[in-house]
Amino acid sequence: MERIYLLDADWILEGEEPVVRLWGKTQTGKTVVALDRSFRDWFYIEPKHGLDDKEIEKLAEKVSQLDIEGRKPEKVEILEKRFLGRPIKVIKVVMKNPRDIPKLRDLVKEWSEVREEYEYGMTFYKRYLIAKGLIPLTWLRVDGKKVKTELKVDRAIEVKKIKMLKDESLPKLRILVFDLELTEEEGEERIIMISLKDNQGFEKVLTYKPVRAGKTEVLQDEKSLLERFVQLVQERDPDIICGYNTDRFDFLKLNERAEKLKVELKLGRDESPVIFRRRGRISSAQIKGRVHVDLYDFVEHILAQTLTSEILTLDRVAQELLGIGKETMKWKEIEEAWRSETGIAKLVKYCRWDSELTLRLADYLLPQIMELCKITGQTLFDVSRMTYSQLVEWLLIRKAYEIGEIAANRPKHEEIEKRKLAEPYAGAYVHPPKEGIHENIALFDFRSLYPSIIVTHNVSPEMLDCDHMLCRKNTVPESDHWFCQQKKGFIPQILEELIKKRSQINQKLKKLNKRSKLYNQLSNRQFSLKILANAFYGYYGYAGSRWYSRICAQSITAWGRYYIKHVIRFAQSRGFEVLYGDTDSLFLKIKDEKSVRKFLKDVNAMLPGIMELELKDIYSRGIFIEAKTGFAAKKKYALLDRKGNLVIRGMETRRRDWAKIAKDTQEAVLEAILKENSVEKAVEAVRRTIQALREGKIKMEDLIIYTQLTKPLSQYEQIGPHVKAARKALERGRPVGEGSVILYVITPGPGSISDRAEPAEDAKDYDPEYYIHHQVIPPAMRILAKFGIKEEDLLKEKPAGQISLEKYIK
């Protein structure tokens, strides 16, 4: 018997026999692989409706005689299962070789006796983990015998019996990060430096130019640099390899140069090279026996919605999460440092710090990703790259198996396109803001509005329009549909479990020391439960979802509109002035806190199920802006809390397509109005910025505009400033591609704004009039126009006269 901490899973074929490989660590820190040869894959066939038992048996017999290159099904049986809540009779077909299942399915799908096939495209190791009830990053008890192996592990075990244990202890995992530096030499990109660092004290920078710097190794050339990198990875033997944007950049560049220089990137514990697996538009770099985690993928897919910054570079993300950023070196500075003898040490420091920063970020983010693994039951490699919908879907697939439910199929391409073409349905309700300055503002939020609606009203596809007359009282507002209340739906049941678990964890957190390991672990778990629960509504409306239901998605937003309107009417009946309402938030003008508490108590007494309204905070002053329809149609306001802090939502200060100067100026305007009660000071702040721009006193970094490329450069039909700047950067030998964040400055001279967009590191000057009229004045006027200020007032050298705010304060 061996206790194994399950790190990763994959599978291989040995001849025609599938072998599941479970990679892990023992309690003593030894590397281990458990090999299971006993597991078999399957899929289901649903007979055409109307076939009797004998005809179904005849169909099963026909299936059993099918032959794939001499290989017949190992087992064919007729079973009673459930699909979308209804009982169905299916034929289960078990194959020895998982790769035969799609081939067999292609044969039977044309038969007239067959209505549908299910679960024919599931990845074999994922099927194994679900069927065996195993969760990655937990401890397993493995019974079996030790066997010899050529794999680079301390021991290998042939599995006879396997079971998950209830043990939340963590083994010591070795985590290695790395970073590359490249430059162009003789017309091609070359890797000139690689930094490595792990969580056990090891660090080294590899290069091939002489340099005096600690923990640096100088190699002969680029080829020997890559060979030494491979050697060090094998020597350090990490369990997890982390990087930032390593799927899209570092491993791609490593692979390109390794192929060119005929270096084998044998980084796997089975001595296999790095494998690139296509996942949508992006390929993921996989290393057998080790887990490669690209932190950027997790930040982009999951964390981005919780971040203030829209710019997802390592520097910006680390600054927001850790309070520290990158060392700054422009591409030109890297090239110059590499060419000069004196600049190499600076480049070593820059490269080393990137790995240091990535390791700190890994230390912060990995626990969050690992908790998502434990909730969804998927591997660390997969979860770190999943979107919200994929996380939800794999949780549902696992839960479906546990209750004997067949998982719905992925929609075909034609069906996805059809779903995308459907008319948009009504979304959230926005109660128009009362413009002007308001004092004594209470902000209320529905706690997890959409998840609460799904659970409270049992919103699930199989619960739609049931036969029970009593359930019609659960009719969707503005609709003829209703949801059954006699039994819990599949998805509401799972969601309720997530919400209850999070609530229990939050109660435990209140009693724990915030610096304790248990507090951090539980805090990450509740965060994972929260983001997963909040993803269910979006999953219903996602065109590629297995459990897609437009009616469910419509019903959730309809109830959302109903409840926010209901609370608004109730607030008005209690004499509160409603300042603004949006989706799940409500702003009320208040007189005293006692009436607020009473209002909150009475509202929650009326709300059904698990729905609850929360008081988020009380603000001393705030300003609400009537937003245009479209992008910024909601949540456009600034509030001053009772500690003097500004809370800003929906303004240009929070969007990346505006330069820092625009954000700083707008924030100065808001501070002058909300903190100092002065329009004059707000106007003066704008005038000072305009004057500084015209005098050339603004730093270039404050004028940089950031825009991310969402597709390859060749696919852009409209050539905006960021595309022009990206093309210029590419022509000048810099790596630019889909996902790159383009930094550019608008420079003076002839031509359109796009023509004058220069990559930030090449810009020598800026066009002050562009920044005045396109970056500074528009966001400032969004606020100042409400107080009678005109654009020409901002361009005057002297104030137009004192403006009182009293008439604007409501």
C-alpha cells in the first residue's frame, strides 16, 4: 500500500492496452507514478423511440459484432439511465482501446435504429478520474505491487485497488519558474538569456556572453544555453513548472529555437519533449509527469473580472496583487544592453527579477487554482487553462456520473452558430441615476443574485413547464414558463451545495487567525466556490454549453429585473429616494442608519428562498453620471466613503483604452468636487494638465495607451492606432502577436491618428492637441458638463468665475 498525492494524470497505449498514469508524490517526498491497466472506456447508444425490448436486444447484439480493425467491443449491455432528468434505456458499449470509440460511434450513428449517441468524446484520463471518484491534489491510497520502470520517478506501482483519502495535508512540492529574454541577431530572434528559480532556494541565470554577476552561468552559444536549460530542469526535477504567458510565448520560442538548433526539449518525466495541445485558438505546452501552469491563462480567463487593471501584463497584475512590479527595460534597451559589454549585468538583473516576480505570483495564485481543481475534480494543468464555462461543465459532468445521469453532448458547430444568431434577450434592469451630487448614500447589493435565483426558483432545463398545477405559482415574470417545485433540479441542487459550502467556510473564517495557513486555504476555497457559483448563469446562455438553455438564462434575468424593481418600489414606499439601481445594486439617499437597518430587515423577510439583500456601505457623498447606451451603459459613478476614500466605477479611470493622463485628470476632477466641494479646483486641475501638455512637461509614460490584440494582425480589417503601432513594432523586429498588449503614443506630424501611432519605446515626442482634445477634455467634461462648464471654459487661461455647488447637491 502506498499513499500518493495526485499531481497529474494522463494515459498512453502499450500495444492495444490503455494505461492510465497517475503522477504524484509520496509522504516522504518521493516521486511516484501509479499505472492502472484495468480501466476501460465506453459510450452510450440511445435506441430510436418505439423499439421494444426484443428490438433493443437485437440492436445490442448487432453492436457487439462490430469490428474496428479486428477489435470488437469488450462488453455491450442494456442499462436504465437518466438523461436531462428523464429515464431512458441505453446500450453501453465498452472498448479496450479508447481511440476506437469515435470510430465505432461513426459506424452506428447512421443506423436507422439509433436515435443518439452519448459520451463518445470524453478524454480517457478525465473519464477515469470521474469514474474512480478521484480528485487531483488529494491523497490516494494505492494498493498494488512495485514494478521496474524507465520513467524518471523514484518508484512505480501497478494498481490493483485505488481509493481517495480524507486528508487535506499538503506535501512539499517543488515549483520551478523560468523566463526568457530574446533579441534579434542576423535577421532572426534568438534566446539570449534564461533565468530559473524554484521555491527551494535554487536560482540561476543562463547566458552566453561574459558577465560578472552572481548565480550566473555563461555558456558557449545559444544551443548550449538550451541544452543546459533542459539539463537543469531534469536535475531540479520540479513537480510544477510555472511561467507567465509561457503557452503563447516562452515555450513556443523555446520550441522554435530548439528545432532550429536540433536540441531536444526532453523535459518530461518520461523523457518526452514538450507537447503542444491545441485548445481553441491557443496551443498549451504540456510536460508529461510535471504540471505546466501558465499563470497568464488563469488571470485572463478567471481572475481578470476581479482586477482593477484591464492590462494583464506580469507587471500590472503583480502590482495589483502583490504590490510590486517588474524592472523596466524597453526592447531597445535590451538590444543595446546585449550588444554592449557593460549592459549584460543589468540585463541579468532584469531577467532574474522576472523569475522572482513570477515565483511570488505563483505562490499567490496557485492555491486558488488548486482549490478550483478540488471542487471541479479536474487536473491542475487543465483547470489553470479553463474558462468559467469549462469549470462549470466539468463539475456538472462529474456530478452527473455520480447520480447516474448521462452527460449531454457538446453541441455541433451548426448548433453553436444557430444559438449565436438568436435574438438577444432582455438583460438586467437599470434604474436611471439621479444626476448631480448626493450626500448620505447607502449602497445595497443582492448577495449572489443570479445563483440565488437559480436555487430559489429551481431554474434547470429538466424542471421547465412541469405537469404540476401548483408549480405554476413559480411562473417566470414577463413569461408563460414556470419551473417545477416538487423536486430539486440537477443544476440548482449542485449550485445550492456550492453556496452552502461557501457559507460554512465563511463562518469558520470569522473564527480563524488571518495569518494562519488554514485561513489562507479556506479563504482560497471560498473564493473558488464564489467564482464557480457566479458562472452558472453565464453557462446557461453560453452557445457551446452542453446544458445550454436560453429559456433558463432568460428566466434568471427576468427574475433579476423583478426583484430589483420590487425592492425599489418597497424603498420608495418607505420614503427613501432612489438614486440609482443596476442589476443587483441599489443606491438610496438616507437620513439615519436606524431606518436603513429596519428597511434591510423588512426586505429580507419578504424575499423567498436563499435570496438576501446586503448593506455594502454608507457613503458621505457621491456623483452619478447618466451613461450612454452600449459599452458603459451601467455603473457609472464615483463615491466618497466615510474614511475619505474614492470608489470609482464605469469611468475612464478604470479603462485601459485611455492614457494615464486621462485617468489622473478625471480622478483629480472627482476629488476636487467630492472631497473639496469645488468646481473651480476641478476646472483648474484640467487647465494645469492642458498647459503642461502644451509646454511638453508631461512624462511620456503618462501618455501611453494600452490596447490588446484580440486576433492575429493579418485578420484586422479596420486599422486602428494600436494595429498600426503593432505593425511598426513587428517591422522593427519585435515579437508581436495575438494577445500582445500594444503600448503606443500619438505623435505629431501629418496623417491620420492611426498613422501617427508609434510604439511607446520609439516615440520621441507627442501631439499635445491630440491628448488635450481626445484624452483629457472628454472624460473631464463627462463630469464637469453637469455643473454648467463648457469645453471652452477648460481652454481659457483664467477662471470664468466662481461656481457654487450648492444647487447641485441633492
